[in-house]
Amino acid sequence: MSTPASPPASPSSSRIYLLARELLRALLPTLVINVLCAAVVTYLMHIGTGFKQNLLIAMCIGLSAMLLIQGARTLFWGNGEPHKGGFIAMLLVLAPLSFVIGNLVAEVILGTPIEALTLGQSNNIIGIIVLTLLACVGGTLFFWNREKIAALQAHASIIEKQAALAQLQMLQAQVEPHMLFNTLATLQTLIASEPLRATQMLDQLIHYMRATLTTSRSENTTLQKEFDLIQAYLGLMSLRMGLRLSYRLQLPEQLGSLKLAPMLLQPLVENSIRHGLEPKVEGGNCTVRASLHQGMLILSVFDTGQGLNAGISYNQPPGILAEGPTLEGETMHFGLQNIRDRLHALYGPLAELILTHNVPAGTMAQITIPLSALPPSPYTRA
């Protein structure tokens, strides 16, 4: 038996929630402003009997102003940006009102009349009202600018994510043509001499292209899908290279559901084949491994190929272009730099890509991502 759907939240309850949230956000800055006002009244304007009494009065006036201004703003404008003229008019009314209400509350708490409200202290009343108005305006400007800064930061985050997705598409455009043209050239050769092998290669190519399209068009993929893509790619390469290529994929079952950005590992595997194993006459082995270590996801690609080229700088910090003697070296660096920039943009400064020598021969590429920076998944929630 299905349970009835809960009714949507009413506009009044939504505004109450919004008001409560805004009041909590404004509480600490309001308390700081109140302390500053009490210090100004006590030590610069020399009003009242001492700092403690003035602090109590300032707290009553400041909190009254916060309740009145935030309540009126939420009532009239909700979560939108207030009309400037209407907001200024509202301040001119609510600042003196909050002064009166705050003093009355302070009188009740103290049990005695406050000197600033007596007829003989009219200059003090005007000065304190002006100070209250200035404090209200200053606090309002602070919150107004803080919200604009938060909106700008959210917009910058969206732009940064769009840039990362554009880098993914650019990387995809870089990786596919080289592999595709070489595979088609091999197919052209095999069709006449080894039609059965050509058919197997064509089937594997279709499988790989389908997996690539599905993965690259998603904002996030799972580690299992990323390994499936690598399986399809390496299966295709093994048909091309024959016995010259062997490979292993090591993905613990509990890590398969982890979510991450697509096309982080595949370019490293492609580099391993293209620059390490394919040029080597006897070929070699490529191993792709995923593991966890001290709250970090470690993704490693090992090969027993030709090793790092001393003429190419592989571990430059982000934003620095390396100088390579060949077009292949520059293309490889571009792909690595692309991955580094995406890691930094998506997962923060602790995420990194390093390349080093494999023992006894070849290269190791390793991606490190904080587990806490990954999107929620059953494993990360556990």
C-alpha cells in the first residue's frame, strides 16, 4: 500500500524558513557590530554609566534592528534582491523604531530608566539614533555584498565546471583520431589477409566507441565503467599488437561504485600504449590498478615499455608548458596537463597526477584523489 505524498510546503512556511536562515547568518556579525557601537557610545560619545550597560543597550537595539530589517526584507522581497529605494525608505523607518524598541527592552531588563531617553539628553538621542542608522546601513551593506560575492562565487564555480567539461571534450577529440586512424589502417590490411581477425577487431572497435560516447557525455561516471572502457580499449589494442601486448585490470569490487569524472584513466592507458609499449619491438605489459590508502583513491597505470623520455618534462606544475623535441612529446604533455588541470579544478589541490619510472623498466602514472572530494556513492557514505 503506497503512502500518500506529503503536501508541498506553503509559501508562509517557506518564508519562515528563509527568515530563520537569514537571522542565523546575521547573528554573529550583528553581535560584533553591537560591541563596536557600545565601545563608541562609551569611550567616544561618553554616554551612559559604563560599557556594560551600553553593551546591553546596544545588544537590545542591534538585535531588534536585525529582527525588524530581516523580517521586513523577507516579507516584502523574499529571497530576491530588494528594491534599493524601498529598502532605504525601510531603513529610515526601522532604524529609529529599533532604537525605541531596544531601549524599552533594555529598561525592562535593567529595571531603571535609561538616561539617553530623558528630555535632558535629547542630543544624545539624536546621536545614538544616527549611530543606530549608520550601524544598520553598514550591516546591510555587509550582507548585501556578501550575498553578491556568494553569487559570483557560485557563477565562477559553474564556469569552472563548464571549462572542465570543455577540456574533457578537447581531450576526447585529441585521443580518438590517433587510435581510430591506426585501427582503421590495421583493419584495411587485415580484411584481405585475415578476415576473421578483422571482424573481431571491428566488433571490438564498435564496443569501444559505444563505451566512449556513453562515458564522455556524462558529468560523472563510476570507476567500474571507467575500467570497462579501458577493458574495451586494451582489448582492441591487443588485437592490433597481438602477443606483443598483455594487460591486467585490478579493481576491487567495493570500489567499482565510486563516482568520478570520466576520461581520467583512459588517456594514461593510451599514452602507455602509444609512447611506451607500441614503439618497443617486444612490446610488454600494461597494468591498471585502483586502491585506497589513508582516505585517498589511488589510480595507477604501470607499463614495461620504453620508459620516460629524458627530453620531455612530464611533471611540470599546472600552467607551465614543457618543451619537447617531438610532436608526440608535446601531444603527450598536453594530455597530461589537461588531466592535471581537471583534477585541480574538480577535486582541489590535494588531487594530483605524477609520472615516474617503473621498476625494472617502463613508466608508472598515478592519480591521487581525496575520497572526501568524490561525489557521494554507497561506498563513500559508508
